Amino acid sequence: MIDDDHARPVASTQDGTYPRPQLVRARWVDLTGPWRFTFDDSDRGLRERWWLDWPEQDVEIVVPYPPESPASGVGDTGYHHVAWYRRTLSAADRAAAGHAPGGRLVLRFGAVDFRCHVWVDGHLVGTHEGGHTPFSFDVTDVLEGDESVVVVRTEDDPHDVAQPRGKQDWREQPHVIWYHRTSGIWQPVWLESVPAVGIDSVHWTVAPDAATVTAELRLTSAPVEPVPVRITLTHGGTHLADASTVATAADVTIVLTVPALTNGQAYEELLWSPEHPHLVDALLDVGDDRASSYVGLRTAHVARGRFLLNDRPYPVRSVLNQGYWPQSHLAAPSADALRAEAQLIKDLGFNATRVHQKFEDPRFLYWTDRLGLLVWGEAPASFTYSTLSVERTVSEWLAIVHRDFSHPSIVTWVPLNESWGVQHIARVPRMQHYARALVDLTKALDPTRPVVSNDGWEQVDTDIVAIHDYAADPAVVAARYHDRAAIDAMVAGIGPAGRQLVLSGDIGDAPVMLTEFGGISFDVDAVDDAWGYSAASSPADFGARLRGLLDAVHASQVLAGFCYTQLADTLQETNGLVTADRVPKLPVEQLRAIITGTPHHG
């Protein structure tokens, strides 16, 4: 719960447990915890109508941890195509969600991998496809009696490489850079009640130069009669702006003028950045609906070979983050673990993170917003190119750009990585069209952020030239990125991975970033089949190798930023700066000095 007394929450200082941190309501019910569960390897549940006649052979699972993970209580990493979940909703659950006559009771899921059907009291309330995207169902009209039963059937074919799957292994056991699968329910499930006409989503767009903040509201339905709408913005208890209108359709746009932004000598005091992560609180009133949100006032774009944050060059110090935990896999072990992850990244000296091959839990994005950490939003890839894989990837991508549009910490979109899913893009025109279309589609939905078309190599129409280079010799790295002539020669020829870096598009003004490098394995836990791009034999060796590579990168006269591989050890991939349990492999002060390029004494 956000608040026991049901007072309206302050979104910018919430505790990080609510699953939609930018559209917070005071009353909701967390449905994670024990559910009943069973695999359906013979896929007979539909024929036998398990949503009505639940099988006797079941076990308990702890939601939202995937059944492959130890935290779920199941811990079965084998191949299972279909699984079923069951839970009871009590009258007390409905009341705690704030449900009353005239309201609509909504059942929400953060993510279910990959496809699901949901029944309530024997009625199919909806289906969903897309393993990383949120969805919800209005269950009001199917409720029977004081107690209801929710049944969820999930499908996740481990051999379907047309599914966007990111780092989830198609083999039964993890190998090299791929990990155990995460199937079924793996993000929060919750219940809340909303008015018949309420707020479904809000997108914030800021224009500090025009002293405006624009809110684009989407309502749950078009109002039959006009509905009053009011938005109020405050910061630190100080009123900044408010505006009112009347909604006559499901989409409502309100432009708020913020007088404090008109003072050219003081407006920067309100801007969001990693060093000063100011968040402006917003109260949203639509008819009988009351919700809280927040907005970060910042701009992000590229020009003259630099990444610009709030119109100023901003060197990016980023770390690759797999978002994987040994006990819970892609699901976060707790809401607080997401806060700790963001704080750890900052403590190590980074000002950014690239969440790799995963759409991260929005509660993590809340902490990157609140603590001040830039994020590159990257899509999980499919492993093949086909009409089906394109349709699935685009569908999930659109949903996530919509979901995460308003997070100020997200400053770059990355729809493709290392040509995964477009393996022959260098010579197959339709794959190039697809990559280019993803860039254009992203900018059509969100013109406020740069887009990296294909992180690492074989890029088309990219805003940032993103290079992956796992050379272990600092002298080689220093020579490749020392000056413009060296980088231009590489871009015009063949990149470090033996592939062309840029296939098409104007990159004359684009910044160049080294967006994957390092990958030094230092296996402190004696992991079987430990793997990395190079290996260190001791703490001193690890520190020397790390310092050598980072010094070479810091010495570049051209690079606008970097992303080190990687934050944490992940199963057999032991190239983290910290262990799988997030224990730093060197003193934090030493790592921070290396990452920031400052001397370390001690």
C-alpha cells in the first residue's frame, strides 16, 4: 500500500513499491505472494477447462518470481511450454482496493512471458501477448459473490526464437552470455478500483525554453458528459503551475505555463540531471479520479559530436546492466533491490546505465528518476528475422515507449543491438528498412530523445555512433579512439568486431560512444565455466587491467561517452564489477576513481 489513511500520495517521494510510479493512486492491493501453480506439459488444461475444474496436482508458487527461479519455490529450469496459476480474491481485497458501487475493478499485470489467458470466476476476461509489457482487465462485470477466483494460463515456448527474448537461453542450460529463462508471471500483479471515467495514462513533455509542460492524458473511456480536468504542479511545496479544461473525448492535452522557467538566470534550478534530480510533483484530477504523478524538467539531444543534457555537453559514464539476480532471475528480488541497484551504480561512479536486452521494471526507473541516473532503454531481441518476429518486436516496442515515455532518466532509445534478429542486415535491404523504420517509428512517437538504431555495429540512420570493442590491450584501445582521424578511419572501414559500423545515414554531427568494452572476468566465486572477454588472476591484476582500459577511454579526445561491460556477474558470465550478489570486487572508492578517471590513494 502507498498510504494507510488513503491520503493522496506524493509521487516524487513514494516508497517505490507501487508498480506504476508515474500514475499513483492511494488505494491498491498487492497480489504478489503465494498462488497455486502447475505446469501443463501435455497442454490439456484448455481441453479439460482448468479455469473451472482446477487439477489436484498443483504446488505453491511465490509470484512474481518465475518458476525457473529459486525464489519462486518451484525452481524448475527445464523446458515447460505451458503453466497455470490460480489465486482467490477476497471481499477484503476488493475493499482494500477502494472498490465501491459505480467504480470499476481493474486487475493489472506488470509483465507475463510470453502469452496468457486470464479468467475471473470462470469468465475469460482477456488475453495478452508480449512477454515484457504491462496489461490490465476490467473485471467488474464478471465478479460473482464476495470471493472470486483468478486463473492465469501462460505460454512461453523455449524454442520459439521469433519471440523477443533477450538473454533467455534457447538451450536447457545457460551458456556463454545467455541465462536461465524467465517465463510466466515475472512482474507485479495488483488490483485497484477506478471511476467509470478515469486516467489510463499520462505523457509529460517539457519545453524549458518555452516555459511549458504539456500533459497528454488518455482516459479509460470517452466521457458521455463533459468531465472537468485539473492539473497542479508543485516543487518542494512551492506552487509552479495549474491548468484546467473539460474532457469531451478519451484523449486530453493540457499545456501548463511555468513562470519560474522564464527567469533565464534561475530556470536551471528546476532542471533534472543526475547531479540534481529535481522532480516536479503533479496532481491529476479527472472527474472523480484522483492520481499523483511527477515530471522531470530536462532535455536530451545530440549535436556537434556531443550528447547534450539540458543543452550542455554531458559526458556519459555508463555501465551495462543485465538486470538479473541469481535467486529471482529477471524478476527483481524485492522493490528495495531496485533502489539498491540504482544507488550502487551511482556509488561506483557511473552517471548512466544501459539496461541490456530487457525492459526493466518501472519501479527501477522511478529510482533512476529520483536518485539521478541516466538510462538507455533497450529492447530484448528475437533471434531470427521473419514477419512474425517483426510484428512481435514492434508491438512490444510501441507498448514500452508508451509506458516509459515520461521517465526523465531515460535519455536514449535502443531498439536493436548487435544485429540480433537482423543478423544479415549488412546485405539484406529489408532488414535495413526494418531498422530504419524502428528509428523513424520511435521518433514519430517520441521526438524528444536520440535513437541508436543498432547498438554496436551495422547502424542505419543512428543519432549516436555506438561501438562495441572488447580489445583487452589498453594501448590498442587508446590508439583506436585517441583522435577524430583514428575513429573516422574505423567508421569508414571495418569495426573492431569485424563488421561495418555504419551502413547508411548522415553521422557527420553524431557523437561517438564506446557502448560496450571491458568485460574482464575476475571469478571470485569459482563459478563453473566462468566466462569473460579477458581474465584477471587477482584483485591487483583486475584493478590494473580495469584502470588501463578506463584510462585509455578517458584519454580520448573524441568519445562522448562509454558503457562498461558489466555491472554484475551473471551465472557463468563473470565479467562484473560486482559479484552476482552485488558485492564489489574491489573497494568502492577504488572502483569509483577508476570509473571517473580520478586518482585513488589508498
